[in-house]
Amino acid sequence: GAQKRARARDARTHPATMSTRLSTRQQLLNKRRAEEAKIDELTKFTASMEGMKAANAREAALGGKIRANTHAQRATEMMFRKMEEDERVTAKVRARQTAQETAIAEELAMRKMAEESRRLEVQRICDADPGLRELQEKLKTAYVTAEQHRQLREAEELRKMEAERMAALEEQEEHDRKLGLREEAAREERRRMNQLEGRRVIEDQIIDKERRKFYEGQEQARRDREAIDDVISKLAAEEKAERDAIASKKAETQAFIKSFQAEHAEWKAAQRKAEADEEARIMAYARAKEEREAGVAAKKAAEDAEKERMYRQIVERQEALAAQMEEEENLRMLLAEEETEAKAAAAAARRAAKRRADVADMMAANEAQKRLKADLLEKQRREEAEFIAMLRAKYEADDAKDRAERERRAAANADYKREVEKQKAERASMFEMQRQAELRAEKVSAEREAFRQRVVAEARRKLLEEHAAKLRDYLPKGVIMDDDDLKIIMRYDTNKDGRVDGTEMEALKRDLVAAGDRDGDGRLTGDERRVA
């Protein structure tokens, strides 16, 4: 870093040294190019030697080939050693050249950075100096002043050119004035005829409009009457259709009631038949049960009799076989008899209990049948009451619906009539409002026309005050249309000679100046007219 700064300092203080270094660099570049050319020559020489070696190999014998190869090998080794030496020299030269180029590049970069720093410092000083800023502002002001002077000069030149052009136009107007007298008179006549024709057309349009309004009012009244008649006819047709619908509904209801009564009678007959069939089935079941129980009792008695018979046989055999055991047998027989009696008593008790249970079952079944019949009758009475209540509620709902429908139609009719009356009143009000609006529009149009006429008269007065006295004898026919126009011109004719000249013209100029003629040319230009 210190060396670089020293080189930069030397470059700033000794520019001749830098030029010497640059020439040295050029010499190194030339030397490098020469070395590269020498290397190319050595390469070519090596190629030629290889060719010679191949030729000797083809032509010479084996000994000659060996000698030639040895000679070529030595020559090649010498050439390669020379090339290596040249390459080492070239590498050193290139390294030295690269170092020099790097140093030069660093020196150039440092010089560029120094120049940029110096430029920025100069710029900062210039920006921070108030005297320079003030000088810049003054220069800007001088530019603006110069531009303003240039614009003023251009404006003066334009004014002179405009004055010359206006003078030429005035001359041309004076020349064309006499040629346009007939055209002006013809245009005035056409304008008057157009005004008369326009007034006549407007009057015809107003008459046609009033006539159309009258016919449209009659047609609207006729349509309103037809609409009311149609509505009344529709209402009558709707009421008739509703009456027919009510009659049809009543007939359907009566037919439904008759059909229901017939179906109810059939249902009651079927119910009675079903109850009779059920009672017959219950009685048949009771009889079958009694018959089954009687058969079971007979079978039981037969079994008991068979047991008794077998028992007696056993007893007889026991009596015959075991006389010696008569006492035990008697005791056993006594016990058997007591057991048999107990069994018979138990069987009798069971039969009696069974009969009592059967009787109780029969009575319970009978009571259940009675309760079922009573429940069926009660259910039937409830269903009949519910059906009657349903019919009554249906009749009441239908009546309420019919009353509500009639009330709705009546209210709708009343609303429609009120709406029709309201629309008629609104149409009448709109017609009146339209008529008033047309009257107001006509009034506004008349006021606008009057205002337009006043503006035209005022403009005419100003034009006469501005130009009539100046033109004097050159006023064409039709310019002075009434006494007021004549008074405007002749109020400056103090000597009553029918002309405005001399002191009279001076008085006119004074009035024009008072009205806004600032340049004293005896007439009001555009800006002066706006100011006045």
C-alpha cells in the first residue's frame, strides 16, 4: 500500500517518469512478440527435423538410420533445452510485464479516484458558496429579463403588424361597404320575412297543440268511461261466478254428506254384523272349551277307575299270598285307603276349583265382551261427534272465508274506485300543471325575447356611438331605423347642420374616452369595449 501511494505521489509529481514507464511497457510488449515469433520458428524447425528424420529412415540403411536417429535425438534434445530456456525467459518476462501492467492499472485507478474526489470537492464547494448561488439566481433573473425584453419587442412588432393589418382591413372594409349595401338590405328583408313566417308557424303550432289537447282530453274521458264500464262488467261477472261457485260448493257438500251418511249406515251395519259374529265366535269357543274340559274329566275318571281296579287286584293278591303279614297288610291297606281318600278329595277339590275357575273365566270373558262393546259404542259416539264438529267447523270456516272474500272484493272495489278517482284527479292536476308550465314557458320565452331585443338595442346603440359619427355621410340605408337612433347620432350635432364635425367630434371623443377609449383613436376596440 505504501509503495502504491508512493508511486501515485511520484506519478503526480513526475509525469515524465510515467511516460518513461509507458514506453518501457511498449518495449516489453515488442520483445514478447519477438520471442513468440522465435518460438514459432522453433516449432517449424522441429517439424522440418521430424520430416528429415522420416526421410532418412526411409532412405538410409539400418546403421545410417541409427546414426541419423542419434543425431536427430541430440538435435531435438538441444532444441528442447533451448525451448525450455526460452520458455523460462518468456515466463520471467511475462511475470515482469504482468507486474508492470498491474502497477500501471493500480496507478491509473488511484489517479481516477483522486480526480473524482477533486471533482466532488469542487462541486461541494460550489454548492455551499452563497456568492455562487446568488450569482446563479442573478443569471436566471437576467435570462428572464432578457426573455421578457424579447417578448416585449415581439409584442411591439406584433402590435405594429396588427395596426398595419387593421389599417388594411379598414381600407378593404371601406371598399367592400358599398358593394354590400344591396346584400345587407336583402338580408334584412329576408330576416324580416323569416321572422314573420316563424311567428306564423309558432301561432299555427300553438293552435294545433290546443286542438290536440282538447281532442286528447275527450279521448281520455272516453277511455276512462270505457275502463269504468269494463271494470263494472268484470265485477258483475266475478260476483256471478262466485255465486255459482258457492252454489256448486253447497251441492258438493250436500252430496258428500249424503254419501257419508250412507257409508256410515253401511259401516254401522257391518259393525253390528262383526259384533254378532264375534259374539258367536266367543260362545262357540266357550262351548268348545266346556266340551274339552268334560272329555278331560271323563278321561280322568276312567284313569282313576282303572287305577282303582288295579289296586284292588293288587290288594287281593297280597291278601292271598301274605296271610302272615295280615297285620302289616291291614296297616298298609289302611294307609292306602287314607291315601286314596285324600287323592279322591284332592281330585274333587281340583274339579270344583276348575269349575269355579271356568265360571269365572266365562264371566270375565262376558264382562270383557260387554266392556269391548261399550268401548266400541263410545268410540263410535266420539267419532260421530268429532265428525259433526269437523263438519260444523268446516261450514263455519267456509262461511268465514266467503265473508272475508266478499269483504276483500268490496274493499278492492272501493280501492279501485278510489284509485280511479285519484288518477282522474292526478290527470286533471297534471293537465293543469302542464298548462301552467306552458304558460310559464311562454312567459319566460317572451321575457327572453324582450331581453334579447334590449340587448340588441343596447349593442346597436354602442355600435352607433362608436362608428356612426365617424362614418358620417357613409351610413347606408337602413342603419338609422327610428328616432332613437337618430338622437344617438345627432345629440353631438350642436350646430344642427346634420353633421358631426370639429368641436362636435372632440366632444364625441371625450365621451368615448370616458366610456373606455383609452388610446384616443375615436373608437372602442375589443379590450376597451370589455372595460366599458
